[in-house]
Amino acid sequence: MKKPILLILLLQICLATTVMAQLEGRRFLSGGIGIDFSNTNPDLVEATNDYSGNINIGVGKFTTQNKAVGWNLSGYLGGQKTLRYVNGQYEPKSGINQYGVGVGRFWQFYKHFNEKIGIYAGPDVNLSFNYKKERLTDQEDVNERKTYSTALSLGVGAGIYYRLSERWWLDASLGFATPFSVGYSKVDNDFIGSNTSSKANQFSYNLSPSFTFPSVGLGLRYFLAD
Amino acid sequence: MRKLILFSSLGILCLVGEVQAQLAKGTRYWGATITSNGQINDEDYESPYKSTNNFVNIYPSLRTGWFFKDNTMFGLDLSPSISFSRSKYNLSGDDSEYKYNGLTVNLTPYIRKYKSLSPKWLLYVHSGATLSYVRTKNTNTNESDFKNGYGAGLNIVPGVAYRLTPRFWLESDVSVFNLNLSYVNFNNTNSVNFRTGLTSQIQQYFTLRAAWYIQKSN
């Protein structure tokens, strides 16, 4: 009596795993965060630092067993503590000095090695907006520069996943490429010393069939209930 | 028993033949890649001063090769680099213009040796001797000034190739190990540069090249 029950149980587990592997039509949320911090502490002057954080959230859906499409939202925030040389002494200044937001569409093509592990790669289109405020020393003058830039880029990314449970996947990016991008920037220069200013409009493009590998970033993916 | 040995060795021969089939003697090779960037910058100052700066850089590369024996190719690479830049300044109605055109033509005869890892992956070692010619033109409002130079170099770099279709491959140099020696004479100034290394840097920036292997039809 025991043996058939065991067998049925085993069969059920097998069935359950095959059901788990069914991805078509399933929706997921994916996300990752990153934090950077660096500190410089020289002998003679006060310490300065740089910090930044980024977050990205994706919403996607498997349209077939091996293909997923979705939207990606990303944002970052950066700040620093710098020293300004004013009237013969250093004066600290700290605060948020840059931020950015982006939205993109992605397509991912999968190769599932087994129940647990697989790889994916695919193209994406991204539109991003960035703001940066910096202080530059320019010919004995201090230039407070504000840059507002908008960029449209075509990229390719690749990654690997590991299935932690039915609902959760661990995601790791492996490499990325940005073969083509176009950007528009508006730059405001404010020369504090001479009390003058200038405005610039910049248009740039970049075509480069290169990729960066490896580029490892970890993220998590959560599958929504059907 | 003899039959078995005969058939198995025939089988091995077939397998070997299949792996090497991509790179048999007489195969023709073509490779191409391009990198380019550019910018237009328009700047207005509060005082009556305006400036416009534009630049475009184009780096195409085209190479061809012949397999003079199995897994070994002799070829030629032509990689010009072209740069244009133009600056215009206007100070209270006074115009001044500055132009720069730069052209470098690199011609590299090379020998490449292949090692097949699987029917889809190939490793290669690429060694070449580069001859280059540099010509720049500076134009300041109406006066032009030409400068010429030449250079020579030796370069060894390994790489990998991946098969997408039997004829079409993607390849990339891997500068984990490379050897580079170059000499440049430009505007009566000589410079010598030597660079080699086994880099420990894991992250790499790879430039992809499209490659075609066209077998001789016989």
C-alpha cells in the first residue's frame, strides 16, 4: 500500500514542477537597486564624499514560453559634499546635485536550461532625462554649470536567472551594449567670479557596436498571481 | 574487428573534417565594423558673443583574407579614421571660423591562426603589421595649413568568433593579452610606443565585427 502512494506523490510533484515551468501568459515585476558611496579624506582639508543610488522596476509578461515583453522604469539620485575655495578658505557644500529618470520598453528571449536556470537576452529602447549641477574651476573663475539632458538609446542586454521558488526568481545581468544613442542637452553656465552666464544647446549621437562584459548586477523578480 | 577500426577512424575523419570545414584552405573571409560619434554645440553668452562647435568622428574598418592553408589566413585590413570639426565664433558681429579635418589611413597585412572549440565557437590569434599615413588640415578663417605624418606598428591580439549562420559570424578581439609596438613620425616629431600585458581586469569592452566566411565552390 505504501509504495503506490509514494509513487502517486512523486508523480504529483513531477506534474507540479511541469506546471511551474509553464510561463506563457504570466506577469511579473522585476527590480534592482544599487548604492555607491565614496569618501576622500585628505590630511590638510576637510573630508569630501560622493554618493548615489539607483533603482529600476520592470513590469513584464511572458507572451510565449521563451519570450517576454515589458516596460522598465528607472531612477537615480546622486549627491556630494564638496569644498569651495572662497576668500582664501575652504567652505563645505553638500546636497543632492544630480538626478535622472528613465522609461523603456524591453524584449527578452529565453533559453531555459532546466527547471531552475536559464539565460535571456534581448533589445530595449530607453528614453531618459537627467539633471546635473556641478561646480567647475574654469580659468580662475568658478563655473556653476547646470546640465539638462534627454537621451534616446537602443540597447541590448543579457542576463541569467535562478528560480528560487514558484513566485520568486533571482536575476543577474551579465552584459550590456548600447549600439546607438542620440541625445539633446541644454547647458546653463553661470560664471560666478565675473558675473556672466551662457546657455548652450547640444545635440550628439553615438554609434558603437560594442558591449561591456561581464557587468554583474543582481535583482529579483516576482510573478503575479494569474 | 578490422571493420570496426576502419569505420570508427572513418567516423573520426568525418568529424574532424566537419569541424574544420568552416576554415578549409581556399575559404575567403570578409570582416567589417564601424564606430562613429558626433556633436553639435551652440552656445550663447550674455555679452554679444556666440559660438558653434561641431564634430564628427567616423572609424570604419574593412578586412579581407584568404585561407592559404587549413585554419590559417593571410589578409589585409583597411581602417581609416576620419575626423571633422568646425568652430565658429561671433563677437559683436565679427566672425571667425576654425576648421580641422583629420584623416589617418591604416593598412595592416595580417596572419590569423584559428583553433576551433566547437562547431559554433572559434578562437584566433591575430598578428599584423600596420603602416599608417596621417594627414591633417587646419583652416583658420581663410588660411589653410597641411601636416603629414606616417607610422608603423606591430600588433598581436587574440579573439573569439561565434557562428550565427554557416557563412555569417560575429567576432571580437579580447585584449586580455596583447602586444603592441608602434612608431609615429608626425610633423617632424618622432614617438615610439610599446604596450604589452596580461590584464587582470575582468570587465572588458568588446567591439563586435561582422564576419563572412565564403567557401570556394568546387
